[in-house]
Amino acid sequence: MGLLADSLSRVKPSATIAVTNKAAELKRAGRDVIGLGAGEPDFDTPENIKEAAIAAIRSGKTKYTAVDGIPELKDAIVEKFRRENELDYKTSQISVGTGGKQILYNALVATLNPGDEVIVPAPYWVSYPDMVLLGGGEPVAVETTGETGYKMTAAALEAAITPRTKWLVLNSPSNPSGAAYTRSELAEIGAVLAKHPHVWVMTDDMYEHLVYDDFEFTTIAQVCPELYDRTLTVNGVSKAYAMTGWRIGYAGGPEQLIKAMAKIQSQSTSNPCSISQWAAVEALTGPQGFIAENNIVFKQRRDLVVSMLNQASGIQCPNPEGAFYVFPSCAGTIGRTAPSGKTLATDEDFVTELLEQEGVAVVQGSAFGTGPNFRISYATATEALETACERIQRFCGSLK
Ligand SMILES: Cc1ncc(COP(=O)(O)O)c(C=O)c1O
């Protein structure tokens, strides 16, 4: 009998982490590498949030807490959903976990039976299909194209639903495409779901606050109140408050589901870090002004990157509504030959040659289920981004 569980052979390690490691290796070897792989803001956690954590330590808030969150944080989350999303949840409908990642994982493990299908629009965040597989379910990718800005149409959703569909996973704004669904697009998706009452919706709103050009963020339970009873609205403090390392995510949803998620958490990790929970209370209830300030910078970077990429030969880059990613197509470079003599057959070849030749680290689109594309994270100093885009232009220009 081998050591490893059979279920482990169904999942693969994260491609985004692999690129980050490769870039770090080249850097250690003395190469000048610009890493555009990381999925976290380059801003520091705001001071008021750090101070709240220090105060929590000093006042002894350093012990086990209730498994799925302290009452003060649940109150702050209830208020956040009411204030920002027009959603009414009771504290008994709130779950707090160690990052949005644990919340999503708990929800899938708590609900999937073998053979249950989970619809995941592609390109998708790398962890969704693997979490579904670990939970014993079957991910069902729904393809999208650049023409719809990598958003799933209502018709494509309709075609993917079967009697075995358990969940639809929505992620808007999206990692990796930055695409965000408008209110009317969500209403169209909601109209399809209304016809299929056995399908639940897991909406990952992690990038809610990172939207540009006056885009109005909405979430599906707000747009389609008839779906409220079968929607899990997932969010967290990682991206909006530059708190990726603190590990706090949360969700609002039906009590039965929230209780089941707590049961899993109680037998695995127990409560998320007590200090981080107090920091998250401050994040959600304290001053919010820096979000808008950061967004001005993110929008400038997005505009710069989109414009420079669209000037690169063979690259087509839609202008996404949010997050801090762009997801250009490199279809126009496939079949061409790099100065190294390598002919680019896939987006993985594109990414590897770009890293070797120009020292720019990006992630291949196929890792997110859509290609030939690549993902750039523009949560990086503007100057480095400009240099990276110049190098991408030079790389594309060098292909024969
Ligand atoms: C779409 C999406 N969902 C969830 C997460 C997880 O966030 P965290 O676990 O830090 O809250 C990420 C992080 O990269 C993400 O991009």
C-alpha cells in the first residue's frame, strides 16, 4: 500500500506558485527578473489595522476563540454586507475562516458527494477545480472568449447545467481575467439559475473593492433576491485591505450550510488567528479611504499595461473592469520562433521563453483553463511594470 491518498493524484500543485519559484531561482542566480506572477497587493497593511492587532495582543486576545469567528467580527461582517451589498444576514449566517480559501474549501467539502458537478467558468482561479476534486466532486469548466471579455454567457451556463450540478462558482472581478459582471449580466445568469432550483451559487467576491472607471460592483444574491436561500457570498480582507498574510476570509449564507462549514473547521483548524480577527474588525469598521486612493494607482497601472500590451506584436488584451490582473491572448505569437530557436507551440512555451529571454515572469493562461493566454498581475511598482511591458514588446518583436 502506498503512502499517499488516491485523491491526491487528482490534484496538481499551483502553477502560479511554480512560476514564482522559477523567477526566484533566476533572481538568486543573479538575473534581472521582474515578477508579475504574484496575486497580492504591493501596498502595506494600513497602520490602523496593524495597531488594532498590536492592541489585541497587548490586551490578551491571544486565546482560542469561537470556531467560526468572534461575535464582534461577525457583527462587523453583518454590517458590511448590509452597508455595501444590500444583503441581510444574521450572525448565525456568517462564517469566518483562515482566508477565503478555507471558506471555499469548507463549503465544497461540506456539500459535495462523489460525482457532483461544479460549474467553473474558465479562465478560473487555479484552486477551484482542485478543491472540487479534493472534495470528491467533478469540476465542469465553461469556456469563455475574449469577445465577451472572458465572461460566461447565460446560454453557456444553461448548456452546462445537468441534474448532477451542485454549484456554480462565480468570481467577479475575476482572477485571472479581471472581468467583472454588470448588474444586468448577473440578472441574466440569475434567470437561468431560477429555472434550476437544485443549483447553488458560490460567489467569490474577493476583489469587490478593486473596480475602476465607475464600475458598479454588485453580487448575485443582491441582484437576484430569489437566489438568496441558495447562495454563499464569499469575501475577505486579503485583497481590499492588503492583508494577504493575516488569513481572514468570511461568508454569508444559509444557516444549514454555515453550520456544516463550522463542523468541518471545528475538526480541522478550529478558529482563525485571534489577533487577525481583531485586525479584521478594524479593517471592516475603520476608515475606508485608502481603498479609493489605491484604486487610483491600480487603474493607472491597468491602463498603462493594457495599452502597452496591445502595442506588442501578436498580443490582444481586453480592458478588464477590476482586480489587478490582465489576461491577454498570445494567439498571434503561436507558431513563431524565438531567437533561441524555440518555436512557440503553447502559451507555456511563450511564458518560458519570455522568462528566459527577457526576465519577465508571467503565468500561462492554460493554468487557468484558457489559452493561449497569459496572466499579468499589475500589483507591482509602476516603473517595473513599464519596463516589463517594454520587454514583452521587444520579445514579441523578436519572434520570427
Ligand atoms: C479569486 C480568489 N479567491 C480567493 C482567494 C483566496 O484569498 P484568501 O485566502 O487570501 O482570502 C484568492 C487569492 O488569490 C483569489 O484570487
